Amino acid sequence: MQNIIEQLHYWLLKVPEMFHVMTEAEMTERTAPNNWSKKERLGHLCDSAIINLERFIKIQYDVSPYVVSTYDQVHWVELQGYQKLPIEEILLLWTSLNKKILVVLENLSEQTLSRPCDMGQQQKVTLKWLIQDYLDHLEHHVKKHL
């Protein structure tokens, strides 16, 4: 868990640096009609943080196994209008959410990390797996698209 926490701390510093060297045109450009811009990708990471923060908290006390529900990522990005928001507002949201996630992660016990989660389609995972998946998802978008 310590490695995940350290990686999240790293990205909390690195992601804002990445955006501060981009122009508005670079942040809002869509390379194809159905592709997100860099601002929208960061918005998507905000949405992921919102959803996963709730999961990481509820898994600790909810009925076991916790049933992980999905959400419509495309609609979330579109309906929240990330493309038109100032980048500082999106960065503040993303940073604040991930700092809150860090607080939750730093207070997890080893026993809690093994709580079961039902991903549907016969896929059972643990809270620890879900946390690692959150970090992997974040890093996928940051390394590939930002």
C-alpha cells in the first residue's frame, strides 16, 4: 500500500506541472471527433476520483461483498463541461479529490484491504485490488494522453 500512496503523492505534484507548460490550445484540442481533449481527460480522472473515493469509503462498512457499480464515463465528462472550464478549476478539483483519497488510503488497515468486492460477471476482487486499479487507470491516462 505504501507504494501506491507514494505514487499518488508523485502524481499530485507531476500532473499540475504537466498542465502548467501547455497552452490552452494544447489542452482543448481533440485529435478526433470522439476523443477527449487533455482537459476532458483530466476531468475524467476527476470523475474517477469521485466514484472511487466513495467506493473506498463504502467498502469499509457496507454489506460484504461490496457490489461495484459502473458509471457512464462519456456522459459524466460531457455533462460536467470540463472542456469549457478553466484548467486551474479542474486541477484544483483533481488535486483535492486525490488528497482526500490519500487520507482514506493512509488510514486503511491490512484487514480492511482484503474486504471483498463484486465487480459483476463472476469477478471478485479485494479493496486493495480496486485501489491498485485506480492508480493504474490514473497512470494509463497520464502517461499515454497528457
